[in-house]
Amino acid sequence: MRIQSFLLRLCWIALVMLSIHPAKAQKVNPRVHKLWDPAVPLSWSDFKGLPDSLLITGKGHSDAGIHTMIIVDYCCEEEGRADICFQSAIHRTKSWSVSDSESLLVHEQLHFDITELITRKIRRAISRSSATTANEKYRVYLSSVREFSRMQIRYDRETDHGLRPVRQLKWKEKVWRELEELKAFAENSDCR
């Protein structure tokens, strides 16, 4: 049992790490990606992927998996130079569910909200830095990726994957308070 639990955790950490793997110049495809929008929450129809059989069997199995990501894209090409911008998204065909539980959807939504929070923190860090080129901004982004992974893992651990409603509510309040505090960084700022 301990080995199976360890393997399940290892697979979950790998899934989280894959979902934040940095890659330059990812293009947003509306069929594949759903961008974060506070007015358009997730629905189960956004989860178009097939479940990973390793994660849906045995003790500690999962009923859903969301593949959140921070898309790094070229934008604002001015005077012959490219700049980069950052957008929070889910990868629809890598997100899956075997449940239609409303509480589970709320839990998955907060994973998406955490992705947006980290995206805003990246934008803030760039605005406070001396980074002016796309490569310099990308380095600031890379330094923040680890925080994204740690926060997602801590969220699941502390809420027991959404099974602890009081802790789930505390996380939601914390994340939304921070999103509000960082609302100046809700959109990609003009290129500089």
C-alpha cells in the first residue's frame, strides 16, 4: 500500500510538473486551450481528455485531472523586436474527469485560479525588474515556475484534493484575495 501511495504521489507530481513545463512561443488554440476568465468559469465540458488509468484506480485515486499552464507567447512586435506575454490556460484535451461532482469542479477551478495568480505574480515581477528584452523576461518567468508547482501541490495536500470543505474555502478566499490585490496585473501590460 505504501509503495502504491508513493507511486501515485510521484505520478501526481510528474503531472503537475508536465503542466508547467516552460516552452517559448506557444500559440493559443481555442479548441485546445481555454484562457482564464473570471466571468467564464470551468465546466465539465472543458475536460475533453481521457483519464490516466494509473490515476483512477486503487487507493487515493483521482476523479479528475486538470492540465493548467502558463502560455508564453510572442506579442507586441514593434520596431523589429518581439516581446513576450503570459496567459493562464487549461489544456482541454489533457484535462479529464470521470465525475460530474460540483464540489470537484470547484476544486479544479481553483487550480486554474492559482495558475492565474502565479501569472499575475510573474507580470508583477517583470514590471519590478530591469528586464526589457523577451529573453530577460523569460528568465524572470522561469524563476517563478517553481512557486507555481509548489503552490499547486500544497493546495491539493492541504485540501485533500478538495475533500476538506473548510480548507477548500480558506484556499479559495486566500487565492481570490491575492488575485484582487494583483488586479493591476490581470492583463498583459503594454510592451516596453
